[in-house]
Amino acid sequence: MQVDVKLVRQLAELLNETGLTEIEVEEDARKIRVAKTVQAVAAAPVAAAAAPAPAAAAAPVAVAAPADHPGAVKSPMVGTAYLASSPEAAPFVNVGDSVKEGDTLIIIEAMKVMNPITAPRGGKVTQVLVANGQPVEYDQPLVVIE
């Protein structure tokens, strides 16, 4: 199979222009997939949200490793996270809300399918680590429940 370098470059430019993390094109027996990681982008909203906290000395330790928190709910797939069922609706959860096992926390859209991400156990939501409409990666922490 001959790789169309021009097409790959166009797809890479499209990723940068749209903010997508991956794109795939398939034609007959040829399939081209271009993907990039966004780990630094995912950490930026968390750090920005923690900056106004009055206990600045304690905040960086808690924010530095949300993936290691035992109550972290991680994304089971790559997609786009939505905090509410529609743009006009209230978020499924907010920081400080109590949830029970099975409550919807976030929806992840993947390939035009809306996948509800539910609470694996009951508790209090202490952090929401993604923004509405943000692309998420597999195993990325989304919410922390304590």
C-alpha cells in the first residue's frame, strides 16, 4: 500500500484546526488514522480551576495526580465529554453533590453514540476534571468521588 503523504499532512492540519485528537479516513481497502495525545491540554483546566483556591499550598498536591486518587472515575473510551444531557440542561453533577451507585456523571460521545458514564459507588463529588465539550482519552480521570 502506498501512503498518501499529502493526505496525512492535510488530516494532521485538520486535527490542529478543529481541536480533535484523532481522525480516520477509509476508502476501499485503504485506511488512514492520524491521532495525537492531549495529556497537557487535559491538565490545564484542572490547574486553572485550582489557582483561585485559598489553600494554594495543599491544592497542587491534590490536583497533581487525580488519576491516582482511589475515587477517580476514569473514561472507558476516547470521545467528547458532555456534562449535561443538552446545552440548556443543568449538569448531571456538580462539585459537592452526593451521588449513589449508577447515577449518571457525564456522557461521552463516541462515533455519534452517547455513552453515559455512571458512578461506580456512592459518595460526594469532590472534583469534576473535564469541561463540557472537551475531548477525553481512554483512562483519563473525569470525576473524583469520595
